[in-house]
Amino acid sequence: MAVSIQFCGGARTVTGSMHLITTKHSKIILDCGLFQGKRDEYFAINSQFPFNPQNLDACVLSHAHIDHSGNIPSLVKKGFRASVYCTPATRDLCRYMLPDSGHIQEEDIKYVNKINRRRGMPPRAPLYTKEDAEKALKYFRALDYDHTMRIADDVDLNFYDGGHILGSTITVLDVMTGSRQPVRIAYAVDLGRENMPLLDDPEVPPGINYLIMESTYGGRKHETLKEAEIKLAKTINKTVNRGGKVIIPSFALERTQLIVYFISELIRRKMVPKIPIYVDGPLAVSLTQVFRENWKYFDETTKKSFLEHKDPFSHDNIEYISKVEDSKKLHDIDKPIIIISASGMCENGRIQHHLKNNIENPKNTIVVIGFMARDTLGRRIVEEQKTVRIFGRPYDLRAEVVVINAFSSHADCDGLVEYAGKCRGNLRQIFLVHGEPDQAEILKNNIRKRFRLKISIPLRGEAVYLR
Ligand SMILES: [Zn+2]
Ligand SMILES: [Zn+2]
């Protein structure tokens, strides 16, 4: 059978997802994500493709997170002229996510070039600009869940709900090989978590032959949402009682809307007092608007609330802030408030200003609700280092730090094993990607303990022929 998968990126690591499917008549990539790493490696990996983008027949995008969508502008810069297929919600989210990413690249290079100039080194160009990102959006084509589209001569595409973030999918490709049944390849990267608010649980496509699955939390279990809720309520109450502010660094996409939902629920159930909540940052504001416009993709409870004119992201104590002037005004407020702001890892964006202004006051609390990578300000806060540098200046970390790990929108070790089990029927092989090697290895062993399945953990660049 002339079908192969090459694991071009996001293999044995969590960022830069990209996999090339080659059939008799076509070449298709699943995702085209940004690889995150130190600057030189970042450039080397993201600016080169192990195939000619001009020869691709399609790019299929699983969801709007930057580690899956963020390198599409580079792909277009290198000559890709086919279509990028995704759900309508993913397309709408990418309209903001990709230009924002272009803007961040431009800002980063400005900073690099300032240093290069001082050292007499030549200026560098950004990986892509905001304008490049806007050009790339023209190639997006939306396909809804439960529809089939022929995207190449011998390949049909179907999207199932991935339950990970708004618009996320389990991508299913049916490759016609001349035999009676097409070969069914499913791509569950990233895979959502069951029983999360707002979203439906991940669907299980029938008749999968080959499953490419994530393994981010292959060896870790999430705290339960109940535990998280209690911890969050306790933290807010404690901070309010001492007259402090709650600062929450958060990714603008999904995590922000989820935390707004959680706090609003705590207020509704009178577990915490109704204090003002500020969602600060233009990207978070735009993305929340996309959430409202795509309300029909949420779970039944959330849909019902929209149908009854109750917007779960808007209450009279929540203010969404786009303008810098309005953001600056938050510094002068001298009473308990909650500020939710990006970036999630505190490396750029307005959160840095809020941290700078609040980190030295022991009345305040910094609540960490997302993953903080090594060498980021967020990680230094999690480690409770005595002093941290913000905008090049040292600040004493005197605010309380509370870490809540339960808000992840990824399936954890048990969820991944269960999911693999549900896909069994016609399954010939599982490929574990999107995870550090130790996590993938634990997951592989745990799936094997329960089910007799062939599982591999491909290397980056490795190609596998399906048979
Ligand atoms: Zn994701
Ligand atoms: Zn991901």
C-alpha cells in the first residue's frame, strides 16, 4: 500500500506539530505548528520544511493553538497555494491568533536587531510578519463537523469534535487505495478531556485503522475540577480578606474563557464575593467575541444559556479591556479585584505590567493556571524565586503564589488510555506524538497493559509506511 506518514514536527516534543501524509496521488500535511525553543533553533526549525510546500495538495488544521497553526504563514511564504482546511470556529480564531503571532515575531526581532546593531551585526528578518499572517488567512477553507469533503484525488476529510478547545477536531482522512475499504487515519492531537465545562467530550470516529495521538500528559493525572474549584475559591477569599488583588496569567485562547466561566460559577454559587473581574488584552477580547459568535459549537448547557440570552462570558462585574489607557487604570485601583491577562507564560504582553505592579505586595496573589515552560518568567514565579526580573529590573516576589493544575484542556494519562481503548475495533497501529519521550513511554506501557495494540513513538523526521 502506497501510503506513508512522515512525522515532520511535534514528535517526541510538544510543540511544532506537523505530519506529512503521502498517498499514491497526493501529499497532505496535518497541522503546521510553531516549534518553540531558543531563538536560533526556533528559526532553523520553523523556516525549513522537509518537503516542498508548493507540492502540497492540502493542509488540514486540527485547531487554532499556535503549536498547531502558527507556522502556516511560513508555509505560504514558501509557496504553499493549496487550501488549509479547518472548522469554521478554528478559521475565525486564526483570524486573530495568526496576525497576533506575526506581531509578536516582529516585536521580538526589533529587540534582537537593537542588540545586533550595538554589536555591529547585520539585522535579521522576522520568521513572518503580521502582513504575512493576514495573507495566509486567504487560503483557509472551513468544513463543519459531520461533513465529508474530497480534499485530494484519493483522500476524503471528515472532522469529529476533539473536545479540546472551541473548534478543535479529531481529523479523519480516508485514503482510497484501490482496495474495497479506504484506509482510515485519525489524528487526535490535541485530544480533549471529558466532563469539561463549555465543550462536549471528544468523539470517537468509527473504523479507525491508524491513530496518531498526543501524549502530553501520558504519565500524569490532572487534579479534579472539584478540587480546583475549592482551591480557587479559597485563594480568592483569602486574598479579598486581606484586601489584595488576584493576578491570573492566562493564555488568551480557551483558558481565559474557561477561568472566567469558573469564577462566575463560584460567584453565582456564593462561594466567593462578587468582585470586579478584568480581562485585559485585545487578543483575549477578540477571541472571547469569536466564542460568543460560535456558541452553537458548545455543549448543551452552554448552548442553552446562549439561547436564553445569558452570555456565560459577560456579567455586570466583568470588564473586557482592549485599550492600553484602560489597562493602565487598573494599577490605581486600591481594592480587591481579579485581573486575567496574557501571556500565559508571562513572557510578553500586559501581564508583565500587572506583575511588575503587584508582585511585591504580600496582600496580592498570583494564581498560575497553565503550563510554564523552563526559562520563562512564569516558571520562575512557580518556583517562587526570591527575586525575578521584569523588563530587565529585579523585583522581590512577595505576593502569594498558588498553582492550580486542573484547568488543562488535554486528556490526562487515564483519559488517553481510555480513548485508545475506545478506538480499538479496526485499529492496526497507534503513533504517539506531541509529548516528551518519558510521557509517551509511560503512556505506551499503560495502553499495552490494558489492550493488545501495536504502538510506536516515532522520531522527528521518521517516515512510516502503512500496511
Ligand atoms: Zn491545543
Ligand atoms: Zn498542542
